[in-house]
Amino acid sequence: MLRKDILYRFLPLLSQHRPLAHAADELGTTPEIVKAWVRRFREWLLVLDSTGDFERRVRLGLKAPRPLMDCPHCLKQVEARPHGFKRTRKRTAAELKRRMFRCTGCNGFFDVSIDAL
Ligand SMILES: [Zn+2]
């Protein structure tokens, strides 16, 4: 496969919070090459948009995307997708101090005190 063909498949992965190794498998290349591309794209994005808004959206290769947790719905230990912070109509996220997660098994939502994390 030509590098420019890999590039078109690489671009949609940039914003996804996944390990470099997953992207490398998908693209048929090595994690080192994916890492170098991510670094290069971060540099380019900062040149193109000096506010850094676009560069901050690059998630590929960031560490610890999904902790393993016990899901209260399906009662299994699952990879939990972080889903922001819990808030209610009367209480703000800062007052509740609870992190929301979504189970990758049953798609159920649950929240955990940030002190327990
Ligand atoms: Zn579950």
C-alpha cells in the first residue's frame, strides 16, 4: 500500500481515543510510524490553528483510554468508556463529583465518585 493511501485511512483515526497499536494494525504499519505521524500532525495543526483547538482534538495514542470497572447493570468487569461528569438539574458536576462511564458490554451508564478513581 502506498503511504498516501495509508494517510487517507489515518486521518479519521486522529480524533479517536485508541492505542497506537490498534491504529497500526488497521493501517498495516508499525506503532512507531503512527506515533511519528501523530506528532507531525499535532505540529501542523498548531501551525494551521494557533488557538490549539484542533490540536487538542487529537486523541489517538493518548494513554489509559478505558479503565476496567465492574458494571452494575450486567455485573461483569468491563472496559468502561469515560462519559463526562454526572450532573442533575439542581446540582452541578462540581458539587456531585461523580464521573460517568458507559459499559462497553451492555451500553449501560453508571457513575463513580471521583474519590474512588
Ligand atoms: Zn454492563
